[in-house]
Amino acid sequence: MLMFRRWWQRYGMTLVFIGVGLSAALFLRQTQGSAIQEFYGLFFRRQGNLTAAETEILLQNSKLRELQNRVEELEAQNQQLQDLLDYRQTLQTEAIAAPVIGRSADAWWQQIIIGQGSQAGIKIGDTVTGIGGLVGRVVQVTPHSSRVALVSDLNQQVGVMLSRSRFQGYLRGQNDPQQAQMVFYEKVPDVKVGDMVTTSNLSTLYAPGLPIGRIAAIDFNAGPAPIATVELTVPLGSLEWVLVAPFEPKPLNFELQPEQDVSQTP
């Protein structure tokens, strides 16, 4: 009896587990797993067949998340518009605030479409600015929208100068939202990294003194005159609002500007 008790203490639980396992296997074989299938189906049907109250809670949570996303987006737009209106107060001319409503995938850094047109008083040639300085100029107008050529456009050239030394040149776009090139007229210009670049007082397309960017690098070996890399101060890649200011192109005078196209002189 003592030996049996010791043997049971040593192997009894193992035999119990083996017995339970064999019984479960025999049960599954006889029922072909119907009990497990029933449990599985009951569990997942419970997950799919929600009560009306539970469904209503899910819908309410979805609506709350949607409203929260909308509020966050409106707050971001409101902040950008407020920053733009604060910037407009620093300008010395009246300007029309306009949202950016379109950009072409194949001309992303060349043009934008804004949501104001001739009915708001916008005309071809008007100056477009944003927080940081010059964005471009209006090149096409409809009653409710306008097309703007950006300073980053490879085909755009803007008369510019250095604020510090007053040396002149022209800015040409590079289809890059952050950088453009300034080509100097002088072969030995007084230019340093960090110099501010603005529109020139000789420009016929823009008012003078509009900030454009800062000199980031200079290539003195470029010919026939040095070329500087300009870091643009307007975030052209993330424009959502702009300001449109009226601008009348300067009349060309042959005596004052002998470089004009003579064929255009009456």
C-alpha cells in the first residue's frame, strides 16, 4: 500500500492528464469538432451582431473623431490666415487675401491657381506675396480665379538687388521651392553670404523693395559674371493663402531706359 501511494504521488497527475487528453481526442473524433465550431461561431457572431445601443455608441465615436479632425484642420487654416492678415498690416498698400485652390502636377513649381479673380479687383500683372516676401505675379484672370506665375519658375526672371550694397542683377527660378539663382550684372559685385535680396528699383514688373530671400552661396568663377544661390524666404511648397496687391507696370521710356526693345517704341 505504501509503495502504491508513492507511485501515485509520482505518476498519478501525469496519468490524469493523459486520460483527459485521450478523452478529449475521442470526443472530438466522435463529434467531428462540432463543439469547437459552435463555440467559434458563437464568439464571432457576437462580435459581428452588435446590439443597437452598441452600434449607436460606435457611430457617435466615429462622428466625434470626424468633428475633432475638422476642428484641428480649421484651427490650422485659421492660424495661417491670421498670420497672413498680420503680415498684410505691415504692407504699405492694400492687398486682397486669396486662397490657393489649385496646382498642376506637371507645373508644381511654376504656377498656382488662387480663388480670387476680376470680380475682386484682381488684374493681370498684380503682385502676389506671402509671409516671407514675393511669390510671383498674376498672369491670367477669370471672374473668380487667377493664375499666378511663381518666382521659382525656370522661365521667370525678376530684377533684383542686394539690400546692403545695392548691386543689381536678375533672379531666375530653378523649379525649386527653396532656392533660385541671382545672376549679377557686374563682374566683381560686392556680395556676401547672408545678404538680403529684394526686387530692384529698376524692375518694370514689380514694386521695388519686396523681400525675396538671402544669399546662401556664391560662385565667383561663373561667367561672364558671378552667380549666387538665393535661399527663398517664402515657403512656396506649402502655400495655402497669398496676398494680391495692385501694380501698374512702369511705362517704358526710351530716353530713360535705352535697353528696352526699340521695336516696341511707337
